[in-house]
Amino acid sequence: MHYPKTYDVIVIGGGHAGTEAALAAARMGCATLLLTHNVETLGQMSCNPAIGGIGKSHLVKEIDALGGAMALATDRAGIQFRVLNSRKGPAVRATRAQADRALYKAAIRAVLENQANLDIFQQAADDLVVVGETVKGVVTQTGIRFSTKTVVLTTGTFLGGTIHIGMENHRGGRAGDPPSIALAQRLRELPLRVGRLKTGTPPRIDAKSVDFSVMQAQPGDTPRPVMSFLGSRDLHPEQVNCWITHTNLQTHDIIRGGLDRSPMYTGVIEGVGPRYCPSIEDKIHRFADKDSHQVFIEPEGLNTHELYPNGISTSLPFDVQLALVRSIRGMEHAHITRPGYAIEYDYFNPQDLQHTLETKVIRNLFFAGQINGTTGYEEAGAQGLLAGLNAGLRAQEKEGWYPTRDQAYTGVLVDDLITLGTREPYRMFTSRAEYRLMLREDNADTRLTEKGRELGLVDDARWAAFCAKQEAIAAETARLKATWAHPGSALAARFSELTGQELSRESHLLDLLKRPQVSYAQLAELSPPARPDALQGAGQDAAGQGIAEQIVGEQIEIAVKYAGYVDRQGEEVERLRLQEGLALPSGFDYDAVKGLSNEVRQKLKDGRPETLAQAGRIPGVTPAAVSLLMITLKKQG
Ligand code: FAD
């Protein structure tokens, strides 16, 4: 049957990439279809129910700044919020929330169901209709044909998925879900480079069988952070503790004893696993000298007894899983509700994509999420939003858009993938960004919301809140600049009392904020700001703590204290922008560049960089090699 409606954008897969992709396209006014295996699993968290963390919260806040759903869903579902790296500089601070799995799914589903221009349809997509080199439609498992201008594929771990528990294995997309076999075969017919990766998850534990009294409680932060720029503590459900315990030598002996039945160590699994989220058997093997590893015991939700033991992901046989769990303090009588497992799946080399996430070989076909070799909900969501946006722009016959490395972590993510490719599951870290001070989680809205508005991603309510915040920052900055303290005045005396600092000459408060020992909070106490009209009612929680005022103060403090560093990064960005502007034509002849080593030449041929700056980011391509490319380009130009 041919479905009687033609779509602008069809998104295949209702995970974290797919939901953001579908929402972005629909927000832009595109007729959008979200086609997924199962409506009940929309927004499902396959692994740990936690959002954010180092590098990842930056992506979540960028999704939020561009109107996406992840951050607000986290505020509606988060049962424990913390700021990681809170004692370090603002560039690396990261908000993390433990979420109630069911509440998170419900929050995402509510956004999807209430989104205009978005249809949802439950069924497996088995085939793509490709005419010439352009995708034109999708065919489902029961033969329903959908016509569309563009397709976004976000199939996660499902393509050719194989689940392993010990030496047992079976086909599956994730525990309890079917794999995507027909579509995987169809995609393997396309001229795209395909590989296998693997990831894993720990066994889940019944809290009724756990002794928390011997574990260390880990409460959330006070004051409690919020995830979304539109978030409020009033959205948060009841808050609970997480817990910490440890593996020990007995645990490690049990694991070593089971390695001869490990699918990873007997070579049954060929796919490469996530380096930064290794299985417990991997950790014992790689860090053989360590006697103990931390295990975070995290609740899966408010209305379930299931626990997620973060740190013991494993695909060892079930009897070994049970013994290793029961060797851990506090879990001596633990009951496992779901065994841990590993999953192997197809991914496509992201070097075959453009920065808009459109494939280079099939026009109007976009890929986002785990299919591109990444791991993590946040990485998936950011790509989904970008792919959905670009599919929408294509359908509307507009130029594509993507953020650059100095604009967003999303830009870093996409540029890393497209320029370098990946041979292991890629996750985001702050260390991957060269302009960390510019790309903070706290200023994601300043970096992106205006662009999001222009692209049609940001609705009126978000735009109004953003403008109010910017106005409040400008007004408070002006007030601090206009408030003078004179030596010998009452204000100066109070200043010394509060800060222990002397005032030797007349200064305005903004100037005083430059001093490392002076904080905005002290200045606000010295000379309290009025609550700006524009912020009345915004972000105030039941306890009367004004989130909006805190944020305004924080923004001014960061802007003043880090101005020098940010300016220097800005100059470097300008220098690199010149290189970014120098395009390397697709047929560029690297053999004609004199002085390049064979190794560098090969790397450039494999990487196919689109600009000189991208060439410079390929590992092993030296600044000297970039200069040679520039000379050749200029000669040709
Ligand atoms: P998914 O969330 O997997 O969503 C894919 C969606 O596509 C699903 O809704 C599926 O039903 C649908 N779909 C697939 N094929 C079709 C089709 N043909 N037709 C219709 N619908 C289809 N991340 C970490 O950061 N750390 C970890 O340790 C970690 N461990 C993991 C362990 C396991 C076992 C699994 C399964 C995942 C793990 N993840 C981990 C990864 C995390 O779950 C993913 O990165 C994230 O969910 C990817 O989002 P996605 O949208 O790309 O895909």
C-alpha cells in the first residue's frame, strides 16, 4: 500500500537521535513522520538512566538552546542532580542528573505527541526507496510505502544487532527488542563503509535484596541545579540518594575465573567496545594492579526497586555475573532482575557523511546517533537535532547549517566524526574541544539560541525567556558599572568588611569584580540588584531561590573574570577561520603536493578533508604539512 501523504522528513527510529530529529524538523514546519518499531519505547534509555556529565551536559544544553527536548525532559524526570567538577573552572563544570526511566520516557512522549506537524507510526522500516542517487521513500515490514523528500536514519544499536551473555548469543536490538536485519542488509548494498561496534550494560539489581547500611550515601547537590535554560526546581520530582560501594580482590578473582567463557576474551565478539565505559572484565584486565573499583548504585526510578550498578557492565555468563555481584559489599544477597549483556551492531563510517550529516553518496539521506559510531544519549540527541534540522532545510530548499568547533560541542562532535572517523564508540569529553572557555555549558544559549530562532527551531516562549535573560545581564552589568565606591565611603568600608580587600582608588563595582578574591555574590550583598521586571516569575522555585538572578550573576562574573582568556581564544579562532575558508576541492591531487610524507599523503587521501583547517585536525597531519597544502592551493588558485 502507498500511504496517501507525502512527507518532508521521515525519521526512522524513536530513540534519542530520532526524537530530537523529528521534533526539530516538525518545529521548522516540515511535515514529519517518526517511524519506529514500538511507540511504547519512544525515548527509552537503553542503558543507565542518567543524562549529562562531563562533556555530555554541554551537548544537552546545546540541544536545549536550539529548542530540543532532552534538557526539559531531564528536569521533569531527574531524581538526583549534581554539578560535576564544581570546584574547577566554569569551562569543565558539568551538570548530571539521575533520571527516573519511566518519567523520562513519559516526558519525551508527551512532547512528541503534542508537537504540531509530527505524525508517529509504529512499524519496522525494512527498505529505502532509492532512485538514482536520491532517497525517495521508506517501505515498512508489512509493505506500506511512504514517500518523502528526505530520510533521517537513527537506528541505534539495532542494525544487525547480536546480544551476548557468556557464550550464548541471539539476535536483538537491545534486551527485549527485535533487531533490524532487513534494513541492515539493504544498507550494506549502498556504497557506504560499514563496521561492527559493541557496547554493554550491567545486570540490574533488586533494591530489596541490598544492604545500603554498609554503602556510602551520595545525595544530590544543594542548591539543586537545573538542566534546561527554561527549567525550574519546581519541575523536579522527589529527589533520592545514590550509593557507592566497591569491587574487591574476590570479585576480581571471580571475573578472571570466568574469562574462558567471556565472549570478548574468547573472540566471539569482534566489535570494538567503548574505551571510556569499559566492561568490568575489561577494567580487571587493563588495570590489573588495582585491588578495587568504585561501583555507583543508582536507582532506576521512584516507583521501582530496580537498581543500576554503574561500573560493572559485563557480558560474562550469568553464573559468573551472580557470583561477582554477590562478592561486592552490601550485595551479598543480591537478586539480579535482568542479566548484563553486550550487544554488537553495524555502524557506518561517519567519514562518508557531510557536516550536515547527509550521506555523501545518497542525496537527502541523513544519519544520526549510534549508527555513526557514537555512544551516549547526549551525543545521539545532538546529532539527531542537527540531522533533523538539515533534512528540514533541504526539504524547504534552503542552505544547510551546522555549528563550527568554536560555536558548539555539537560542532566539535560532528567535525571529529567527519574528519577523523572512529573505530571505537565515540563519546564527548571537554578535552576534545580546543575552545573550552568559549564553549561552556552555562552559555550554550548565548551561543546558539539566536541562530536557532533564525532557523525556526526556537519557539516564542523560549525566545522571550532568552531575550529577558540577555536584557537582565546587560542591565545588571550597566548597574555595576555605574555604581562607584570611593575610598573612605561607607560602601568602601562595607566592601573591605565583606571581602577583606582595601580600596585605594575610586572604582566601580564591575572593576572590583575583576579582582580574583571578589565574587558577584559579595557585590550583590554590598549593593543588592533590583529583580529585573523581565525576570519576574522566571525560574523562581518554591523555596524562593531565584534561579534567574543566580544565572545573571554567574554570567557577569564569568564574563569579567575570564575576559582575557576568552579574547585570546577569539583571536585564535579568527586565525583558524581563515584556514577554514580555504576549501580543498573534492578532486584535490595530494600526489601533486611536493614534500608531503607518504604517511601524511595517505591520511589526507583517506580523510578527504573539505577545508585546510579540517586537514590540520587529522592526527599525524602536521602544521608543516598544512603549510605545504596552503602553498599548493595558492599556486593553483
Ligand atoms: P537508540 O536509542 O538505540 O534508538 C534506536 C531506535 O530506532 C529504537 O527506538 C528502535 O526501536 C528504532 N529502530 C531501529 N531500527 C528500526 C527500524 N528498522 N525501523 C523502525 N525503528 C527502528 N551509552 C553510553 O553512553 N554508555 C554506555 O555504557 C552505554 N551502554 C549501552 C549498552 C547497551 C546494551 C545499549 C543497547 C546501549 C548502550 N549505550 C550506552 C548507548 C545508548 O543507549 C545509545 O548511545 C543511545 O541510545 C543511542 O541513541 P540512538 O537514538 O542512536 O539509538
